[in-house]
Amino acid sequence: MNPMIDIACLLAEHHVTVTVLTTPANASRIRSTIDRISNSALPIQFIPLHFPGTEVGLPEGCENMDSITSTTMITTFLSASKLMRKQMVHHLHKLKPAPSCIITGMGFAWTYKIAREFGVPCFLFHGFSCFSLFCLHNLHLYKSHQTASSPTEPFLLPGLPHRFEITRSQLPLYFQLLPQHQETCDEQREGELAVDGEVVNSFGELEQGYAERLEATTGKKVWTVGPVSLYNKGRSEMAERGKKSLFDVQCLNWLDSKKPQSVVYVSFGSMGRFTPEQMMELGSGLLASNRPFIWVIREGERSSEEVEDWLMEKLEKNADSRCLLIRGWAPQVMILAHPAVGGFVTHCGWNSTLEAVSSGLPMVTWPLFAEQFLNEKLIVDVLGIGVVVGVRTATEWGRGGEDGVLVGREAVAMAVERLMDGGEEGKERTRKAKELGEKAKKALEKDGSSYSSMTNLIQYVAERSAKRAGFIAG
């Protein structure tokens, strides 16, 4: 949601009128952003649409994938999204000026049919990297995942200039050959093949050659317009949220008390879920590293009484100055940009990866699911700015191994030590990360690669609109 809003703002700054269709629950989560945009001169409007979740059996208020608690709910969630078609068409007919293109999220790939009705191009925003999209498209083409005899047998990723192995269990659901999801996955794939192009939150200098490879293999246009998180970073958290909260000030004060590049930031995104056993192993490993750290614990990870007792005993009762525990939402962009932060323990979600890159930070990679194991290969093996924690199996909505633990405390402590080590290997990772951070900033500047890509996207739509107008006139 956040990168799509940032893309809307970037388009609006290029004098494009933008309409954002979302749902009430999602709109409430970004209310401060909506209010800020409403008070600006940006030509953006927000239209809330009813999400028919309860009509298909979803809990009240379940309007976002991070509300899903099991894989069985995914198909139901995507079925609910398709029921929004009539509302979308109704509002699109009322728009003035009429829409000249549709940019749709990955769960709404079916909207290409609506775009065809309106005679406008449709672009897909996955939220993935060009590297991951290229790998996934090649798997669709070559079916290499079907050659593995089991979900955990490694096989080679096809079509790459590097020799990378992966397992089916480390890939998105579509490639895990699960019959209960096949029909939904096929529908998603149909939409992906039918759209006119892809808008990608990335920049050319980060994934050198992969946007071009993706274009060549799909036959579709690709526009890299990121890292869009820098849009808000450039306006600072104060501009984004009106003023810094008391919590923001306390967080900054804690960071200000630490030495430069000494703090480890730990967060697993809005959809990351761990078992109580894994949570305590993670915390024990962070404590054993003897490094100051900020640990973000999301809502879904706080329900265990066992974990709460452990956190109280090990971290909160003793008020250990080495740890700042954040429960719920964290000002991640602000934290990553602080000079005291020297590394990021991440689930390799693409938004978080780009935010780390934009801040010039190396990472400990701990992928959970979806395309995150592919992102890990990009971070560690292609870019050379990551240290693997060693997880080999995807986490299925909060479930770990037999004892609920996929990564032990020793592995956590060792990975953090490697990340923050001041030796030659660590210095080289940091150097590469900082170099990419500088390139990220330049990409969004006027005449930068992402700025030019955004300009080309708008030009493409304008030319399509002109051709359509000429056809209608004729």
C-alpha cells in the first residue's frame, strides 16, 4: 500500500491526475497520509470501496493480506477482491477526466479486463524486484521446479547469468504445486500475461540489466521508478505525520545515545509471524551478540503469554539499555536513516530491502515466504551486501519446524557478528551498501534513471491516449 501511494504522489508531481481506489480499513491505516495529501496541492483523490470480505466468509475488517492467518484464507481473500469489479467500473465511469490508464496491485490482476472495456492500458505493480520477477517468469516458462522430486530438493534457477539453486518450498505458492491453490494461481497468471507492462519499485543501478531481461523475456514494458520510499524520506517524518510523536522523540534520543553504525535494527515486516519458541530464540541470539539493537514486534507476535513473560524478564524488567523494544508500528525509514544504525536483520521483503539500500545499510537475510528467498540471493550473491542467517525452509504463516524453531540463537548471534564486524569483509559490504545508497538518491533526481523512467511511463500513456482519441475521431 505504501509504495503505491508513493507512486501516486510521484505521478502527481509530474502533473498527472491520480485517483486511488482502496477500502475503508486500508484507508484508515494511512489516514495521516491521506490528510497530508488532501492538504497539499497534489491532484490526488481517494475513493473507498466496500471490500466484500464477510460475504465470502472472511472476518470483519479483513481487508489486507497481513490480516490473513492461514494459507487457506488466501483463495477466499482473492475471491472477495473479484467481487469489487462492479464498484470499480461504476466509479471509473464517473471520473473526470476519464482514466487514461490503470495501475493495479498484484491481487487485482483481473482488472486488465476493466482496462480493456475502457480502452486504456493496464500496468501491474507486484511490489517485487525485477530480479525476482525475471526468475519467476523463467520458472513459468521452463517449469524447472517440476523436476524436483520433493519440495526440499534443490534445483537450478533457469536463465540466469549466475548459478543459483532453490527449492520449491522456498518459492511463492504458485510453484509449490498445491492443488487447492492452482485455480486461483492460474487466474493470477492470466492477468499477469494480459497486462500491458509492469511498474517496478526499483532502480536500474541496483538491478543492472534485469529490467531489460524482464522486458525481453515477457515482451512487455517495464518501468523502474524507485526507490519510492525516498519520496517520503525527502520530506521527513515530520512532514509526513505533521509532527514527531513522543515515541519518535524517545526513539531518536535512544539512537542519539549510541555510537555511529553500532545499532542493529530488527524487523520482519507487517506479515512476518514467528512461533513463541522462535521469538525467544531470536531474542536470545540478539542478546548474545552483545550489540545494541532495536527489535520491532508486530501485533500478531504478541499474543503468547510465554513470549510476554520472556520479554518482561529478559528485556523490560532489567531495562537493558542495549535494547529498544518497539511494539506494533515503527518509523522504519527514520530509524534506518539514523547514523547510529549499522545493519538491518530483515525478512527480505522488497520494501524493507529498498529502504535498507536507500539508507546504505548491509543486511542479515532471514526470508520467510513468497519471493523473499529470491531477494536473498540478490542481496547476498549479486549485490554482496548481505549475510545469510541460514534459514532453508519457508515459514508458513507463523509455523516453524517441529519445535517451532527454524533458526537457533547461535546462528542469529553469528550472523549479527558477521554483519557488524569491522574486518575487511564487513567493510566491503558496508562500502557497497553505501555506494548503492548514493545511487538510489541520484536515481530519483531530475534526469536520474528512475525519474526518466517515470517520465517515459507518462509519455507512453499519453501516446496511447492520443492514438485512441484519433481512432475514435476517425
